Amino acid sequence: MLGLPMHPSLSDQRFLAIRSLIVELAAGLDRTERHAAAGGVLEADPRWRLLAEAVERLTRPGHRVDDIQQLFSDAYEPGWRKDGGPRLAGSPNCCGQ
Amino acid sequence: MNYVDPHIHMVSRVTDDYETLARMGCVAVSEPAFWAGFDRRSADGFRDYFRQITEVEPKRAAGYGIAHYSWLCINAKEAEDVKLARDVIAAIPEFLGASNVLGIGEIGLNKNTRNEATVFLEQVELAVQHDETILIHTPHLADKLRGTRMILDMLADFPRLDRGRVVIDHVEEHTIRHALDAGYWAGMTLYPVTKCSPERACDMVERYGSERLLVNSAGDWGPSRPVAVPDFIVAMRARGHAESLIETIVLGNPLALFQRCRRYVPPPRLSARG
Ligand SMILES: [Zn+2]
């Protein structure tokens, strides 16, 4: 594993960078609400609920980025080829089949 | 620092970009065949494109002391038309003898459709038959995880495939481990909004090490930064990482991959170092 550069505490530079991202995020969410049509259209949008879930997960320590990337991903079906999905179309002997 | 951008679409960039890359220390670029922003209507359209990336771009790059390599294929987006895709696949061997060709790419999936998967498999087979290295595009955003897993499932059909000659590109935090654990190269694409940032690429280096890891810009006709690899170099330095580690990722690794192609000739600027 790599020898990581160690920082004894949260540096000012990193604090300001993350602070700026969080302020941008907060303003972006406020802006979306402010511009949204009345009648609960925004609340009914599954993408808005997805964003809300992602923001909630930011508060959980650990691998936040992995967790949030998973949240934003379509599910993988291990058996996706069972129902006649694509098979090798060409010569059966080329790849040690 | 000398570096290589192993995934950039120079056909979409102006000549000034070659000059900027040269000033930044770029010694070589590799250009996978991709979707040019519009659907081409015939295999002959692709023949002209293949001439552009095997004849025209190498000359344009050489004007700035940059070696230009390329990869040939029909991309996943246009592969939805299977008939056209098969005509293009039949034309690819005409160009495999070009001296700058590194292999077959960027094949892959876009929307994870059955047609895309069919054409992907046929192009992997083409690469295996011709003993070519492979560069693989993985889908964007919500499709990425599923598409990457589907690609790895399909590659498992080829037990004799040398995993050390295959790149799974555009990996992010949720897909990198799948590619590396299976023995493939993993490419991190530094691209605004839809892919990875320089800081997140540094994070992945810290978490997964430098082995079989590549960094590229995927600079193309969309909003993108052709100097994204230098951005990564600067971000790694700012964190205090060793120059030798950075150089391994941006120079040693891509050249080690390229060397797996039998036609590979080193970039002239490196040969001239003596
Ligand atoms: Zn690309």
C-alpha cells in the first residue's frame, strides 16, 4: 500500500475546499426548490428524492463516495444473459471455448 | 514531467492543443476510435475516419514532437446498428497493419443494450483472432456499474485472453476494484461533470496503489480538458506524493501497456534521450 502523506489535522486549505463544495450544494438545492413549479412536482421527481438520499448518506462516516456512487447506479443483474442474452457469434474455437 | 495521455480524441481538438500538450511535457497520445458526435452512415465513413487516425493525426502530432498512437473499432453508440457494425468490423483488418495502431478500442457498452453487447463480443473476438490489445469504454453515470459488470462477464467468455493487455476505461470509485481484481488495467478519466476529477483520481491512487492504473483526459468534442493529466500531476504533487510514483502512473504505466502491442515503437522524444 502507498505511504500516504499525513496531515496532523484538517488543513485550512482542505477545510475551505470542502466548505465551498457544501455551500455550493446547499445553494443548488435551495435554487432548485425556489425555481420548482408549485403542486409538489419536485417532491414527486424520483431524481430529487435520490439527491435527498445522497445528502443524507454524506453524514455517515466511512466510504461515503463508494456508497453514493452505488446509490446513483442501476442495479446489476448477475443472470442478465440467462434469457437468451448475447453469446459469442463467431468461430467457436477462437478463444478456447 | 514527461507524460502520456493514453485516451484523447485529437481529431476533435485544434492544432493549438498539440502545442499546449507539448509544452506541458506530453510525449505521446493514444486515440481510441469513438463516436464523433454524429452517426456515420456507412462503413466507408469509418474507413475515412480510420485513415484520419492512422495517417493524418500522427503527422499533426509529429509537428509538435508528440507520438500519436491509435485504436480501431466501431464504438458502442453506433454499434446499436448491428449491420453497420459488422461492415465496419470487416473493414478493420485493412488498417491493423498501420504502424501507429495499438489495438482494438474503444469498444464497450453505452446503454447496456443487447445489440451493443453482441457487437462488443464480436470485436473482442476480432482482437483475440488478431492478437491485439483491447481498450474498453464503460458507460456513463447510472449505467456505469451495471455496464462494467456486464463487460467483465462477457470477457470471462475468453479464458485465453491476456488480462494484462486489456484496459477497462473510465473507472470510478464503484468500478475500479472490479477491473483491477480481475487483472485488467484500469483507466481513470478526468472529465468534467460526468466522470472523475483530479482529486478523486489521487484518492483512488491512495486507496488502490499505482499498479495497472492509467490517467487520461478523454479530451474530445465535448466540454473537456486536454491538459487533465498535468492537472493530476499537480494535484498529486500538492499532496506530497513522490515524483517517482507520479511518473510511474503518467509515463511508465501507459508505455508498459503500449509495449504489449507488437507494433509498438517508443515515442521519438524518449528515444532521443539516449
Ligand atoms: Zn473516448
